[in-house]
Amino acid sequence: MGSEVELKLAVAPEDLATLRRLPLLTRGNLAPVRNRALKTVYFDTPDRRLAKAKVTLRVREDGRKRIHGVKVPVKSLAGLATRREWEVESRSPVPDLDAFPPGTVDTLLDTRALGGEELEAVFETDFKRTLRRLSLGTGGEIEVAVDEGVIRAAGKGEALISELEFELKSGDPADLFSLALAVAEQVPVKMVSESKAERGARLAAGRVAAPVKAEKLTLDADMTAGEAFAAIVQDCTGHWLANVEAVLDGGDTEGVHQMRVALRRLRSGFKVFKSILGPEPSLVLSDEVKWLANALGPARDWDVFIGDVAGPVFKAMGPDARFDRVLINADSERRLGYGLAHNAVTDARHSRLALSLGRFVAAHEWREGGDIARLDAPVRKFAAAVLDVHFKRVRRRGRNIMRLEAEALHGLRIEIKRLRYALEFFGSLFDGREVRRFLDGLAGLQDFLGELNDMAVAQRLIVTLGRADSGRAFAEGVLTGFYGAALERKRKNLRSQWAEVLVQERFWRD
């Protein structure tokens, strides 16, 4: 079995010539430059079981050779993918699973059930690759590939391949990110989280990129606080980058929502560990994450206004030109918001942020000036202290909850959200049932405060729409009246919801 540690960057076709001439990528060749023409056919079952399991099965023509390969992802560090890979040479034009040695792909796939009749060609890639092997200057070696060509799926069209791929052969992954950042300063690049196989499967299925939700984060109880921080940053960054294509497509509002969730979680991670991290570059990176999250804010606010707040109320009230005008204007604002989001995600600043976070984690840059004793201490002890602090803040904010005004309730909502993120980060270190029970105790209050915030945002947004005339005033009044009445009814449950929070046991205490 082999493994790949690789980083992909998309490059505009018109910038490939400049890229190939960069001294960064032409100096220090450890071997002659190789040019290869590669044609690869990707296979799957009719029900696409392999794609769903993120397993790649391919047959590649490389000169006179046919290379049969199987890949499976292991992990991703801020765009740096690590994959297990097996390759064998075979003359067969279709996958020859019997050619792989025992104890390799048969540990991953039921090879007996994947005979020739169970597999079909789904798509192919056809591209030219220029390969260089370079010294990283720190004792490591890297293979640099510039790929130019197409992905084809019968009856579904083509997608361009125009990318730069770094594969670490030896050395420190941090040096790979440093090289990628240096390239990004000279040629516009975009982080690529999808493999060619994933792009091809999507093309063949005729679908756009789907929004991706965060997977459950699992921390090892033996981790130090510093190692846990690294895992959290990797997890949040991976979640963010997995939604880039969905945001750029713009067809599903969940794409922007999921990217914002990822960025909020990432900022929360920096805040949770702030007391023990070195100040630089932690503060700079946290501020850059805030910039990106803010750039997505208008699109998300208008999505909620149209889809969750105003839209359902106006529909329930029946046809009315005054409602229609508000929603038409709101949709125009939403499109502007999506333009801002698109510009931010395609901005060079976005790619530099992702690459900088990758280097930050790989090089353990947070240790510089950090509290080393606490960074190297067991994470469970640190987690218990953090959860204690956040729970105390929630209780302090919610004191005399029945008399709190909107601004104070908003502050309580923020503290509850921070506590929830901390619980999600550290939940795997404790009994899952106790974590779930605690989160359930927060749910009712959190839902009410979330609706209260949505209404406040809607009231702020609606006054920006069109001229202040009787039509808009009527729509505004209907919206305020409907939600005002609903929230007043729900406010009666505040005391019992707060009691649910107060009775929660602090399970993280020994």
C-alpha cells in the first residue's frame, strides 16, 4: 500500500503559461522534467456504491502501460488530502481486482461481488501532465504536477482540468503549504477540495455540488489541548472548504449556511483556546475568518428573511401586491448578497487564508508565545475548565430572565451558542448520553432566542426595501404583528425553559 499527501490548486487556463515559468517551480529539479499524456477511465457499480463510499476505482493508460488503481481518503488537513492508494499493472481494459495482492483492496472491497458485470465505466479524464520533482530546501522533496485537459461523461458534457498539484514525497507538510502560499502570491489560485474522481462523478450524475454538513468531531482522550485545537481547526476548515463549490453554484441556500456554520465554529475554536494560544498569527487568522463570515452574512440574512420569516407569513396571508413588492425587492438584495459571497470566495484572500490555516496547523504556529504547559496538558482537563466558564457565563447572562430586554436576550443567545459549540468540540471526551441530555436542556431556550433574533434581523432588513410608503408599512406591520404575537406567546415559556437550563448537571466535573 502507498499513500498520497497532496494539495490541489485550481489555476485559470490563461495563467498556466505563467505558472509553468515560475522560478519557484523550475529551480532545484531533482530529476528531468517529464511530460505525460494520461487517459483514465473511472468505474463504479450501477447504484454508485463506490462513489458513496468515496472509493475510487480506475484504469489509467500511461504510455503503453495500463495501471489499475484504488484510492480511499484518510483525512484532510485544510485542503491537504491524505489518501491510501494501491496500484498494479494489468493488460485488462476493465478493473482487474484479482491482480491486487491479497490483504490490499480486498480489505476494503468485496472483490468477489465486483466482477466485470457489476462494474461500468462512468466517466473519463484526458489530460496532459507536466511533472517536476523539487527539493523543498528543508530536506524534503515534493512532486509538482501541472494538469491540463478535460473530464468527460457520456451525454453529460465536459469539465475543464486546469490545476496545480503538490504531492509530498518526504519532509514537513508545513513546507508544502509555504510553497503553495508563495505560488499564490504570483499566480491566482483557488483551493480545490474535490478530487478529479469526485468532480467526474458529479458531472456524470448531472448534479451541482451539494452542501456539506459537519461530521461529528471525535477527539481522543489521550490528546493534549494543543492537539485537540489542531483537530478542531482541521475539522472546521475542512467543513468550510467542502462547501466552496456549493456557494459558487448558488443554487442551494444551504451552501452559504453551511459555510457560515463552519466559519462560526472555526472562530469559536480560536476563542475557546485563546487563553493558551500564542497571539500571532492566531489573532490575524481569526480576524480573517471573521472577514469571510461577514462577507457571507448578507446572503444568509436575506435567505432567512425570504425563506423562513417573511415568505411563510405572506404566503399564509394570501395574494397581495404589497407583499409581492417586498419579496421582489428582497430577492434583489439577496442576489447582491450572493454576489458579495461569490466575490469573497473567489478572492485571492480566500485562498491565502485557507493555505495559511493549513501551515498554521502543520507547523504548530500557535505554540509560539503560547502557554506551553497548558497546551501540552491533557485536553479533558482543559475542556472541563472551558465548559465550566461558559456555563457560568450563561447563568450570569440569564439571571432575572423574565425582565430581560431584547439586547440582553441577544447577549444570552450568543453565550448559549458559545457553550453549545464548546460542547460539540469536546463532547466525545464525555459520556454521549449526558452530552445529549445537556444539549436537549438548552434546545427550547435556544430556539426561542433564535426566533427572536431572526425577527430583529427581519425588522432591520425590511426598512431597507424600497421607498417608505403605505404598502411597505403594511407589510412591515403584518410581519411585526404576526411574529410579535407568536413570540409573546412563546415568551410565557421562558421561565420553564430557563429552569431546564439551570437544572442541568455539570457532567464534565469529576
